[in-house]
Amino acid sequence: MMSNISMVSSNQVAAARLRVMPSVEDDRRGITDILLDSGIFNRSDAECVDGMFGEAFTRPGDDNYRFLSCWEDGAWPGAFDERATGHDLVRDGSRLAGFACYGREALTQGTWDLFWVCVSSTARRKGAGRALLAEVLRRAQQERVRLVVIYTSSTDKYAPARRLYESMGFVRTARVPDYYAENDDLFIYTQRLASKE
Ligand SMILES: CC(C)(COP(=O)(O)OP(=O)(O)OC[C@H]1O[C@@H](n2cnc3c(N)ncnc32)[C@H](O)[C@@H]1OP(=O)(O)O)[C@@H](O)C(=O)NCCC(=O)NCCS
């Protein structure tokens, strides 16, 4: 799974640089590993995402799931140390820091759903989540999407995600008590995009 790993000393670590781009089929395994290592999602969640990834590539199109990958150029803690990158997909000196999956919400006109966003546990708090969401919003704007919706949980482990959404201009517009489980509510975040007309 890992390729192109060079060994350099840790003091050669420079500032991290993030690039967000459409995922390619070879990112699939790395995305699964990020989910399994997330501390939040379990194997059946990872299998669900894997199924969506498969669909995205067998039936690409406006009405299907779309995936973005965020790559971090060679400057993470322990970069190039094979032991430290055990869970990371590394390609050409960059590692897969996270991904997002979004797409059109069925039965709506101009509404997108951000289905998944996850950043590798060792790449967090460096802007990857923000970069992924910014790219989803940029693409939504470009495609004249009216509304972007995110479903998430009220529990503590999703607090970083809620902070991220709020910091990116999403507003909590609904709460469904006990939706996921007892004392685990559904929060729906939305962001209306300004029409350019
Ligand atoms: C939520 C998640 C995607 C954030 O990714 P990230 O790359 O660490 O986030 P960023 O570095 O881009 O942070 C952007 C902003 O989000 C908020 N944020 C992110 N992590 C936070 C944390 N642990 N505590 C508080 N705020 C946090 C902050 O406002 C932050 O801005 P700041 O760093 O300037 O304070 C990441 O924590 C993750 O993958 N969590 C597990 C999966 C998950 O919960 N997915 C969402 C399911 S609905």
C-alpha cells in the first residue's frame, strides 16, 4: 500500500502543504484505513463508504457520490518514518490526510449533502478538514447548488466536527432527539449559498 517513501531526518521537515483533489481509484484503501483508524467509525461504516466509493467509480456522474482526497506534502510529524506512517497511504512524497464524500441529495433541487468527512488521526488540526469543506463549498458554488446539508451527532466525540462546520459558516437548523440512539441526537447543519445572479 505504501510507495515512494524516502528516508530523511526529521529535522528536514518543512511546513506542511495541503492539496485537495478528486479522489482516484487508488485512494480507496487509504480511505478505508483512515476510517478504521478514526476512533469514531467502525468496520461497517468503512464498508458503507467503500460501497459508495465503488459506486462513484462504476457510475460516475452528477447524480452519484463524489469523493475528494486531501494530500499533505512531506512534512508531517515522523514524515518518511515508515513506522509512523503505518496507517497512511503515501504516494510520491505526500500522504493521504483525509477525504470527503458529498453529492446531490435525492428528491431535491440544488441541495447537496456532505455525507462523510474524515481526517487521519495523525493529521488533525492542520487544516485538512477545513480545506476539504472549502473545496466542497467551492464546487457547490460553481454548480449553483442552493443548500449544503450535513447530518451529524450531538455526542462529545463529534464536537470537533461540529466546531469545524460552525467555523465554516454552517448553521444548526434542526435537532432530532434520540435519533441515533438514546441521548444521541441528530443535528442537521445547513449552509445556503448565495446566488451569483
Ligand atoms: C472533524 C475533523 C474532520 C476535523 O478535521 P481537522 O483537519 O482536524 O480540522 P481542521 O484542522 O481543518 O480544523 C478546522 C477548525 O475546526 C475546528 N476543530 C477541528 N478539530 C477540533 C477539535 N479537536 N477541537 C475543537 N475544534 C476543532 C476548529 O474550529 C478548527 O479551526 P482552528 O484550528 O483554527 O481552531 C476531524 O477531527 C475528524 O476526522 N474527526 C473524526 C471524524 C468525524 O467526526 N467526521 C465528521 C462526522 S459528521
